[in-house]
Amino acid sequence: MDELRRAADLAADHLRTVGERPVWQPVPDDARAWLTDQPLPRAGRPLDDLLTDIRDHVLPYPMGNGHPRFFGWVNSPPSTAGIASAVLAAALNPSCAGGDHAGVLLEHTAVRWLAQLIGYPGDGLLTSGASMATVIALAAARQAGARRDGWDPREDGLWGRPPMVVYVSAEGHSCLRKAVELLGFGTRGLRVIPVDAGFRMDVAALGAAIADDLRNGLRPLCVAASAGTVNTGAIDPLPAIADLADEYGLWLHVDGAYGALGAVVEPAAFAGLARADSLVLDPHKWLGVPVDCGCVLLRDPVTARDAFSLVPAYLRDEAAGDFGWFSEYGPEQTRPLRALKTWATIAHLGSDGVARLVAGTSARARELADLVDAADDLERLAPVTTSVVAFRYRHGADPDAVNRAIPAAVQRRGRAFLTGTRLGDVEALRACVLSPATTAGDLRVLLEEVRVAAGEAG
């Protein structure tokens, strides 16, 4: 037990001093060799020695996302409540496939709270992340669409049927394509819809694509809209997309993995979210629940149960309100206790605290956008609708080459961390603000580092 206390002290020391260290630093050759080349030990070692190794060889080389000047991808710092409860979840170590025990029962509450936070009228389950949640959602869409057409893809497969088509925007996340490929639609069954000047799905182009596929004998199945894209934080025009989905009888899926929690403070910007047949959000993103923790919500969870359950329908008791085992709603059989850290994070913050977190990081992003707008050498590339700012450095003989080089140079210097992307036909920088500890001074440091890196890149 003394080792557990020491581990807790190491974690607390790491969190307490994270802002004083480099955001990220390259792993030197000797440390890399220790991390990757250790031989399998014949005899075991004392746990206290292993904790020393972790202190000396692991904690000094983090990804960086706990630091207030980490602006890369969509990776949040972990919530303190989530960290503390994750240790207890590991101590319990249950499988949350189902059954009458605390981990399973608490998952129902955690999922219900997530749905209530964003105003979604459905139920669901926790997953490893948005990728698995998207597979579940699109499998439910496939099952529901096929059943509506009078066949069962679980029994028949997809052979001999009109090809099903899924529609995503050009800014849609890659997990949508992965799900389309895994579920047998193939990339030929994927329609990439162009975006407007605000990087939102073009609804007219969507309607035209659906009509064209119908004329060609295909089966439009699902439109996957985004509620907060990774590149710019854009929110697709959900009400208009929902209208089109209703008109053509399509399943409406919303990828809100990163952005859906924005509905807590700006529900009008997310109007139409509640009309989705399925919705994905990641508590391990904006909410700060320690990885891994995603969530899939469904208006009618029975569709996912039909897609995955091996329990005969005649043994189900929906009339009595029996949700069944969570393992009936997705591919995972042995499921970890994700609910405890999710419940603890939300309970510690309360809905007011969640709103403050979302509003505060969004306000910091707007501050960063204002700094970019006021600078002669920087250019903002997209509206700021959540907490992502997409921009670029203007100058240099080859601005694309300069902007492509900036992220790695900033990361190596260790004072800040941002990532790059491509928007339209230009190289771009993107900063995602997720840490409640980020200050206005941190934003200025980020832009100072961008300028230094741009000078190094020429």
C-alpha cells in the first residue's frame, strides 16, 4: 500500500509542476533506448523500483496535453476528479458488459447526464472514443435502413442489395470513413460533400448528391453532420440537414465528439442537434475525462441492440424498461469501468462548472482570434465557433512551406505546442484551447513562438 501512496504523490507532483516544464521535448537517445529496448526480465522487480523508473524515464517525456500552452489536436488536460476516480476504477477492475453492480448502474447515470447537458433526447453507452462510437452509430443506421427495406444485414450481408451511401462533409473526421469501410459500404459508398466559406457542409450540394444517387439506383442511407469539426470547430447547418434527412428518409448522425458540449452554453448554435438519430461525443475531449472515454447516444437504442445483440428478441423485455446488457449495443464484450471517471468529472464540476469550462476556453479562443486579427503578419482562416482558431503566417517566399514547418519548430522549442492542417488549398495552423488554466499570457507566448519558428523556416 505504501507504493500506491507514492504513486499518488508522483501524480500530484507531476500535475502541480506541469506548467513549469517544457510543454513537450524530444526524447533523447538514451531515454528512447530505455523505453523501447528493454529485455524481458526473468525475475520480478520491487514496485518501488518501478515507480522510480516511471519518475525518471516516463514522466519527463509527456505528450504535453496537461500543459496550459498545449494547443494541439483536441487533447485536453485530465480532470483531477477523473484522475482520482480512475485509480479507484482500476482497483475495482470490473467488466461492465452488464450485470447488477455499481459500475454498470453508474454508467446509466453518466450517459443520462451527458445527454441532458447537450439537450439530446436519447440513451446510449460509453465507448473507447468517437471511432468506436461512430461504428456503433452507423451499424445502427445500417440495421435500421435495411430493416425498413425488408431485409437483415446481419443474416444476409450486403451482397446483392442496392449499394448504401453515407454522406459526409469535406471537413468530416476520418473516423467516419473508417466506419464506412469497416461496415462494408466501401469508399464507393461514401459521398464527400463540399463545404461553404465557413467550412460547413453545403446543404444544396448534399441535396443534389442524394437526388443523383437515387436516380442511379443507389440507397442513400445516412448523412453524417459535424457539430464542431477538428480543423476549425465549424458547426454544420444542422436544421437544414435534418430537413433533408427527413425529406429523403435518411438516418441523421451527428459527430459532436469535440464540439457537442458547446451546446451547454450556446444552444442556438447547435439547433437541430436533438433531431439526430445518433450522436457521438467524447467526454475525454472538452470535458477532460481521462482517456479513454467516448459516448454514443441514440434516439432509439433498440436499433443498436438489433445490430449487435446475440440475445434473442423474444427474451428481451423492453416493455418493462429493461435496457439489457451494455455488451448488446456494441462490439465490446469485456468493457472497462469508464463511468466512474465520467460521473466524478461531471459531479465535481456540476452543470454550471461544465458551462464555465466551455465558455472560458471558448472565450480564450476568441481572444486568440482577436490577437491574430490585429497582427499584420498573421491571417485568420475561419470563423471561431467553438474553441479552435485556424490561422496562418502571411510572409515568406513560400508561405505554404513556412506554415508547414512552423508546428514542428514550435514543438521542439518546448514553450508551446500547436499543430498544422490544410484548409482548402492552403497550409494552416490550428490552436485548440481546452485547458481552463490557459491565460492570455499563454496565448501571447504561442504567437511569439509562431513568429520565431517562422523566422527559422525562412
